[in-house]
Amino acid sequence: MSINVTMPALSPTMTEGTLARWLKAEGDKVESGDVIAEIETDKATMEVEAVDEGIIGKIVIPAGTQNVPVNDVIAVLLEEGDDTSAISAAPAPKPAKAEPETRQSAPAALAPAAPTATQPAPKQEAGTRIFASPLAKRIAKEKGVDLTTVKGSGPHGRIVKADIEKTGTSVATKAAPLVSSTIDSKALSNAYGMAYTEIPNNNIRKVVARRLSESKQTVPHFYLSIECRLDNLLAARKELNEKANGAYKLSVNDFVIKAAAMALKAYPAANVSWTDDAILQYRKADISVAVATPTGLITPIIKAAEDKGLRGISTEMKELAGRAREGKLKPEEFQGGSFSISNLGMYGIKDFAAIINPPQGCILAVGAGIEQPVVEKGQIVVGTVMTCTLSVDHRCVDGAVGAEYLQIFKQYIENPVSMLV
């Protein structure tokens, strides 16, 4: 009897993935727990383990195939003694991963007339995928239970049979999906006779684009900026790094992470998320830190950063950022977080405003330390000033709360020794 191996859901947000590489070939014997393939999810490349034992009778989806939906058959296992005639019909494989396409669009003289104010019809986005076991879905259908109202108790919040059995037969109406009206840049580029190189979007960029679009459309953002003197911090950093003798090297960002976490501990009203029923106030400052990778943006998490020293934060951040760029983070290392930091100071950016990372209530955008004239005890002196802008979800963080938080954050940045006691 054949056993279908399906594309697994390796995270609650995963709806499809890229089958990056097969580690087993047709005819190979596998045991339960053997790593058989590598899957590129919306955030990282992860290993897939065999659940059953047998012989790989057929690889249905070839390596390099993009956009393979969760639960699609990717291979067929044969039990001992079976032959290929036992393989049940499986869907045809999808096209292999496309290479970037370079093209010259039609010259302006041959291009169609420039578009008028009429834009393409809005596209209806798919609703959020329900992360539930097949048995739970079947029971829910039989009982008339709306899975969007059920909180899962399984791994990564997966809804399992027990969750359905504890739920009544209430069938709340599901909220309408977001309607997105996007400009067709490709059609416009062709119309204007512009040359371009077409680079296919990977899963990470697709997910980031969708989440940021949803955040900007649905979360009422407002912004608060504050200037922090860095002179004491830079002096403390220099002294600590000199005394370390190469054992570690602290960055300004390490101090920022620690100060942000300490301020959340001192003022937990800013460490929150919004839900329709209640504001969730988190007990720990789990700091998501934006890291640019070759495949897109990812936010590894320094968990309970308020309880960690600067050296520990520095070491952990370097290790997480390195594995993020290699696509080797575990789901629990980038999923979650109660507060985000995006630092572009190393690029010389003075100030900017970031988009909130749902479901968090705040994100802190950190600019470069700039030498400029400042007034100190009535005298004009040269000081190093860093501008930080807090993007806030106004539903759960009021203006006064955001301002109070920034005042505390500023105190820690300008008096770094206070973070050590």
C-alpha cells in the first residue's frame, strides 16, 4: 500500500513553500525521523522528517519547485514488498523554479496609449489559512463549528480534535478578507517602453509584502520622535570593548535593544497588542530585531531581553543574525515577539518611520548618531545625537503612553550605567 508524503505546514502562517532540495532519491529506504527534504518556508529553509518508514517509490514534486501548497502530495512511499504499481495517482508536478527574466519592453512608439485614470479591478485576497489537523477540520464541519473562533492547543497553535470537542456549535460569521487594489507596475512599464529585469518574488518577500500591506491598511499608525544624546553611551561602549580584550564587541544596537527592553519592563503599558476583546499586556520584553537578508527582511527575537546583560544580548544577536542570513532560523526564533526595533543608523539614515509588525503594538525606528551643536548648561557644545521614532498602534497605545515610554528609553540611552544595575 502506498503512503502519500505531503507538503507540511512548518509554521502557522505557511500556506505554500518551495521544495528546495531532496535529500533522498527514488528507491531509497527511509526510516521514521529521517530527513528527506529541505523546504523553503515564508521565513527560512527547514528540514522535513519522514513520519512513516518505507521506500521512496516516486518523487512527485521535483527540487526547486516554487509555490507548492500545503498538503499537496510531494512524494509517494511504498511499504516493504510493494512495487510501483501500488503508487496511487498523484497530481502532475508544477513548473520548476523560474530564473530571473531580462526583457526589453515595447518601444514607446509601439506601446499602447498611456493608461487613463481607470485602474485594474481590485483583486480579492484569500482569507487567512486555518491551521488545524484534518481530523479537527472534519469534526468542525460536522458540528458546524467556525474554526476562526477556536483557539488551538496543539504545536504552534494548531487546532486539534480536543479543541473542537470543547467548543460549542457557534458559527460566527468570518470577517471579510482585505480588498487590495494594487497598481500593475509591469503593465505600466510595458506601456511606457521601460526596460527592466524581472526577478521572481520568493516566499519571504511575498509574506512580508502581504503583512506590511495589511498592517498599514488596518492598523491606525501614529508616530512619536525623540532625540537622545549618545556621548555617555559611546564612552561606556568604548571602555567596555577595550576591557574585553577581543572576547566580545558591543555595538550601539546592543545598547538600544537593552534600553528598549528595560523601558518596557519599567513601563509595561507600551508592551502590548490589540485584540477586539482585550489589550494583551506581555509579561516579558521579547524584542524582535529587523535583519536584512539576501531573500528579504526577517526579525529574530531576543527573548526576555530585560533579563540579559549587554554581552549576552550581543552574542545572541550576532548568532541569530548570522543564521537569519543563511535561512536557518527555527520558527520559534522569529515568530512572536512583543516589540520590534529597526535600526538603519549604520547606513547613515538620520531618521525614519517604520511599519508596525502585527500583532505587536509598537516598533522603534533608530537613526544614526549625528554630531551637532547642542545646548549644555547654557553653553553650545558639540554632541552626538540619535533620533528615534516610535510607530504606535493607536488602538492599544495612546499618545501619552508612547511619550512616557520614550522618556524612559531616553533616560537609559543617555545614562547607560543605569542598565547595569
